[in-house]
Amino acid sequence: MSSKEVILTQSGLKKLEEELAYLKSVKRREVAARIKTAISFGDLSENAEYDNAKNEQAFIEGKIITLEKMLRNTRLIEDDEVSRDTVGVGSTVRLQEIGGEEPLEFTIVGTAESDPANNRISNESPVGRAILGFSAGSEVDVKAPAGTIKYKILEIK
């Protein structure tokens, strides 16, 4: 079974490693303590605290497995790999919607690091996929759910 490659920047890798360490060292202990306390209440068949703690434990263990799998399949994008000539993963891009008002600026990242609220969009998002490989000055059509939007790439940092 092949696993999908996870593309990460150095900061994204660090964030995933920190989350994994937190889940393993802190959250596991917290949930184990909650389970132990719930068991002390007696009858487990009608113990909502026990059920909630066991559900949280299952969620945390699933998240740990997912993060470990992602880290095993990581391809790290080094700063020196990021082109300033064409858009790629790791590029920070300024775009102007043709006919739009304010330019947009965001960094193209792998899906594991995607955080649109913080201007980090996935290379697999409609905009990310559409602008990959293009250079500053290019006009690109982005097929979005609301229709096609035309952007001009103003700058690649």
C-alpha cells in the first residue's frame, strides 16, 4: 500500500512534530487520568465520564497514528528549493484579481499545512493548483465553484 506524499515546509514539519509530541506526552496522560478517575466512580455501564474519556482516547490515538504516517511520508521543501521565478510549494505570491480591488498575498504550502485564515493555501486548492509553474506577470484562470476567476501574478517572493 503506497501512502500519499506529504509536502511540508520546515515550519510545517516543526508544527507537526510539536503536535505529535504534545499528544503523546501530555494528552495521553490527561486522558489516562480521566479514565482512571471515571473507573473509580464504579459502574462503567452508565458512566458518561468513562465513555467520554474512552472516546477522546480513541480520537487521540487515531490522530497520533495519522501524524506519524504523515511524518513518515514527508517531503521537506527546503528554502533553497523555492524558486523566485515560478510559483511552487513554498512560494509567497501576490495576486491581483482582474477587475478586483486589493491584491492578495499568500504562501503555497502542502495540504497538511494549509491554513487559509493565515494566508497559507494548499498546492491542491483551486488557486494553488492553477498558479503552480507560472511566473510574475502571468494571467491565470482559476476554476472555482463560483465560476472562473482571472488573476494576474504580481510578485513571487
